[in-house]
Amino acid sequence: MSDAAGRVADSTGNWVDHLAPAWLRPYLRLARLDRPIGSWLLLIPCWWSLGLASIHSGQIVSVWHVTLFFIGAFAMRGAGCTWNDIVDRDLDAMVERTRSRPIPSGQVSVQAAAVFLVAQALIGLAVLLQFNSFTIWTGIASLAIVAVYPFMKRVTYWPQIVLGLAFSWGALMGWPATFARLDWPALVLYAASIAWVIGYDTIYAHQDREDDALIGIKSTAILFGENTRPLLAVFYTLAVALMAVAGWGAGAGMVFSLGLLAFAAQLSWQIGRFRTGDPELCLKLFKSNRDAGLILFAAMVLDVVLRRAVA
């Protein structure tokens, strides 16, 4: 529940609570800037795609592109969360973990949230316009998936697939930002990222499995139930295998392979630790995917740097 400071139940003690002006806090929470893990998970496939393109071209990753994707991912994650909260405001009011969010708790009106959504989308557009035309149109194409995602949990037990399509879209962005086209390694990377997202968001959804089942929200957490661990292994194994195909197909070397091994080890650790009925553990495992993703991106960058150094 929200307290006098308007805090959100599943996000307390962060910088927004202590440093942001009181009038701004509900909007920062609406954009999830109090808990930026989702923005990182949206960003990482963008950086992976840049890393993969760098491996293929043999050129160092563009710091400018890295920065643009960072800004764009945080802006569009905020816009996506705002849209999701507008659509889900009645459902959020029925779930213990989400009923204190800004819209269902009355801290932000739907009209104000809509204006805030447009402002964030405009920032994202300003970033997108810095790229070549192929990348711009690729980015615009993602909006259809983003728009329909909040409705999927009402009609299918596989909303995580649609989330995977949306959150992995960055895997299709870094490659054309470099080459102004899409080639098969980027498409395989996209598929790998989708499998990864399905896995980690299934873990995340286990936090609300009981409440979701009571109010009719569908998810892979409910569908998989006690079989979640072996099915996590299936999706995470698929993610690693496809990532290997994408990386080696782009010309990656030993450093990438070692990074992929570390990535796989981290996902294996998640599978081993996972327990149903432990929301705190589920959140910890979910958040750990940021580190897994950054390890792999670092390996992509170092693969190129070291190969250039010895060339």
C-alpha cells in the first residue's frame, strides 16, 4: 500500500523517495525510474546488436550509438510502462503488489499520465531520428507490438512471447544502425533474445501468480506452475544456442565464446536457485539478468578490441 509519501509497495527506499521533489515522484515512478531494471533489460538487446555488428565489421562499437540507445531505451521503457499502467489501472488496483502504483492509487490522473506518455515518446522519437532511415523505420515498426502487449495477458497464457517480441526489438536496431540493413545474424540474435525474455519474465510473473490467477490475468508462470524450472531450462538453453549461432555467424572469436559461457553459467545459476512461492527470490533472479546481459555485451566489445590489438 502507499504511505503518506506516496510510495509504491514494491519499490521503496530508492533515490526517488529521498531525492526527487514530491510533485515529481509519481511521474518518476510511473516511468519506473525508481527501479530501472526494465530499462536495462530493454537496452541490453540494443547493445548486443551493436556488439554483434561491431564483431562483423571489425570496428569498435560507436560510443555515440551506445549513448543514443541508452537514452532511447530509458525514454521508451518509461513510455511503455505509462501506457501499460493506463491500460491496466483497474487490474493493478486488484493486485497487492501493484495497487499503490501512481494511477490506481490516484496520485496521477489518466489524463496527466497520457500527457506524460506523449512527452516520453517525443524524447524517444528525437533519439530515433539520429539514426539512418532504415533504423528509423525499424524502430517505428515496434510500436504496434508495444501497443498490443498490455492486452495479451487477458487473452493468452503466453503474454511473455509478446513481451519478448517487444523487449527484444533492440536486437534488430543496432545492426541496421551500423549497416543500414538487416542480415541473418541480427535476426537470430532477435530470436535468442525472445527466448531469454520469456525465461526471465516467467520468473518475474511468479511474484503475482496467485493474485493473477484469482483475477483472471494469464501468464506463463500460471501455465508452467511447478514445471517452471525445466521449462526455464528449455528457454534459456535455446537463448544460449541461438546466441552462439548469431555470434559465430558474425565472426566472433574466443573472447565472445568465453563471455557466452559466463552468460550461460549465470542463467544456469538462476535455474538452480529458482523456487516457486518465493517472490523475493524471484525478483532477485529476475534483476540478475541485467548483469548477465552486460557480461555478454562486454565480451562482444572486448572480442573486437583484442582482435584489433593483435592484428
